[in-house]
Amino acid sequence: MLKSNLSTAQFAFIMSFVNFLIFHYPFFSFVLNNLDYASFNGIIIILSLVLLMLVLNFLVFYFLLFLSRYTGKLLLLLFFIINAAAVYFINTYSIIIDESMVGNIMNTNPVESSSFFSIKLVLYIIVMGIIPGILIFKIKIINEPFKKFITLCTSALILVLILVFVNSGNWLWIDKNSKKLGGLAMPWSYSVNTSLFYIHQYKKNQKEILLPDAVIKDNKKSIVVLVIGESARSENFSLYGYKKKTNPLLSKTENLYHFKAVSSATYTTAGVKAILDYKKTDELYEILPNYLFRNNIEVIWRTTNWGEPPLHIKNYQNREFLSRSCEGADCSYDGILLTRFKDQVLASKKDKILFVLHTSTSHGPTYSKKYPAQFQNFSPVCSSVELGNCSKTELLNAYDNTIVYTDYILKTVIDNLKELKDYNSTMIFVSDHGESLGEKNLYMHGLPISIAPKEQYEIPFIVWVSENSKKIKPNKTLSQNHVFHSVLNFLNIESPIYNEKLNIFE
């Protein structure tokens, strides 16, 4: 039973120990599964990590409580609640809370966030967050002299330095696994990576670097429809050899080509940016829609998703905008992106058009809610947000139905383009990233690309071309950066930054 009165140092250490005990099972499970824990070095690493976790958290908690007991308690309560939610998602979806995952969270809209709600999540927060938080506020903390504060902090820092020195021979293992270790340590995983995310976001949101001006080389009417997929992995497309018939319409479509492709990242913001960038870069160069719009090409962007870089175009149409003129069952799904598609094209007064459809069809965890009932070709389906509770069959069925619906959307785009007889037209479909569906006990996406399984970065790259327009090169494996230069080529736009090696058309 905890005493009702504790010194600041005693309270900070107890909180560090409770934090260690409640929230670090995933951390040490990873350590024990990736280390020879019976060896001398393994024992040293484990003991060092335990001490390091206790000491560093003690230092942070002690510092906060010494500055202000009330503010320190509030922050501890906040840490415990966020820790509880973080551990829930780690245990449920096998995620790692690194900077890219923080970016994924920050760019998730409220509708998608609500799809992750579950009773189990609430229980995690109550049992591991709120109940310890009540105990935190019940304990009275007694102030300590400044001299003792300095002495304890100095001693703790010296111990940290000793632990670093002792592990000088183990840095290879620690460095190799640093991303996962950092992404599982509470509260360091989200606090440090949130800071890094906003620092890097600030740099990215600086004024974009303009590309050299482009020239339209002819006045032939041409349209490119770029469909950006969400969480679509090529492994589950029957076009790529999947045994279940997930592409019943596209498989019968003439002038359709599909290529092996890989994504640049495993989360939406980076994946979409790569599709729109002219080269692989972390800099904020002018992206494809902005570049074309500035150079007098008609650009229309329709989306049921989020996470794209800043867009500087006239025609940006989200779900709310499209719903005003949409009718039918499709309006609640990605079919809303097809609303009055031909009318929009024919209303344009320009010869060259880029029409972007940014979909969200295969985004988890609620796959079964991403398509109308008539597209449930496979059943039974997983309807839980806790994907680990579903059977492999149920999970794959729900996901595969989203691919069947994607097949319908792409075929509908193609059928619309076929009716635009005056245009040379092409449809390019490429996904932002792939998706894990229980392989190696991993779910959804967002692992660092360096350690992500192939399911999270092997993506479909599907192209259709109209009769008597462009021919396709015999490409093998493509990247997302092929999109930019292929669009320039198809629309016959000359630019100093055009790269023929990244063009898919002859």
C-alpha cells in the first residue's frame, strides 16, 4: 500500500517503476525475441535497458514534479492515458510508434479515427491510464531542497553514462534495433517522435521549390486520370496472380497493363508525395498537380482521403463537395468520386486535363464498411476493429471485397473515358502503400520501410490507354516516381526536369 505522503524523489521513482511495469511488456518481448538473453552480452543488455528505462523516466518525472507538483501530476496522468492507448494499438496491430506512425496519426481524419474505437481500447485507458491517474492525485508530495534535487539528478546522469560505457561493445545490436526500441518505449516513443514530426513538418511546409516552366507542345485533347489507391497491395489483385477473383472486370478489359511496383514509404503522406514528386526527395518541390496547374493545364482533384502535400489548384473537390450532386448507394463510398465525371471533363475549356481520384477504399481496420453490400463477393467477413480477433479467412475476405470494389471503380473510369471520343486518354492506378493482414502477426501499415514486410510496400501499378493513343514500354518493376514523368509524356508537355527513364509510354 502506497504511503499518502511521499517525497518528490520517492514519488518520481515509484511512478517510473509503475510506468515500467505496466507499459513495457511489448518492449521487452521484442528484446527477448531478438536477443540471446542467456549469453553474457544478452544479460548485460537486458539489465542495462531495465536500469536505463527506470532512471531516464525517473529523471523526467522528477524534473517535472520538482518544477510544479500539480503540473507534474497532470502530465503524468496524460502520459499514462496516452501510454495505455499506445500499448493497445501496439498489442492489437503490432505497430511501432516512430515518426512516420506519428505522421500517420496526425493525418488521420476524425471519421477514420472513430473506426478504431473498441471496448477493449476503453478498458486499456481506464485500467492502465485513469485508475493509476486517480492514485497519482491522491498521494501528497513533500517538497525537497534544491541541493538534494541537484545531487539526485547528477547521480542519475552519471549512472546513465556508466550504462552507456558498459554497453560500448553492444552498440551494433542497439543501433540495429534502435527504431523498434524507440518506438516501444513509453512515453519516449510518441513524445520524442511527435517533436521530430513537427520539426520536420515545419521544414516541409516552407514555401515549395518551383520547378522550371513547362511548354504544352500540341493542342490535341488529352486526359490522364490518376487514381491513387489507399492501402492496396498487389498480392491480393487477381491481375497479379491472386487465386480469388478480385478483378473480375479489369481482367476482361483490353489495353490494360499491370506492372510490379514498390512504394517509397508505408504510410499515406509519404506515399502520396512520392506519387506526385518528380524525383525521390524529402524536399518540398512543386508537386505534379501544382506544376501542371501553374502551366495552364486543367487539374481536378477529387478525394475521400487526406494526407496529400499542399495543393495550389482551383478544382479541389472533397466528399462534402461531391455529395451535393451525388445520387445512389455509391455516394457513401468511393464511388462518389465518379459523380458527374464526364460532365466535369466536357466542361473544361482546356485541351490537357489531369483528373486525380484519391481513394480510401482499402483503408483499415474497418474493411467491411468500405464497399456497398453488392460487392461482398467473399464471406464471412471480419467486422471487428481488433483484427487479431478475426480469423485469417474473415480478414482476407473483407479486404478482398475492397479490391473487388476498386476493380469496379477503375472499370467505371475506363468506361467513362471510352465515351470521350475526342480525347486521347489513359488511366493510371497506383497505391500509396500496401497492407499487412496478419502475416508475422502484423496488421495494416506504417512500419519503417527499412524493416517493413513486402506486403506493406509491394503495390499495384495498373495502366489503361485508349485506342490509337500511346503505347506502353515493356516495363518490369516501376516506382511511384514514374507517375510524374509519364503524365508529362502522355499530355505532351515539355519540361527541363522531364526524365525519359521514368516514363512508361513509348
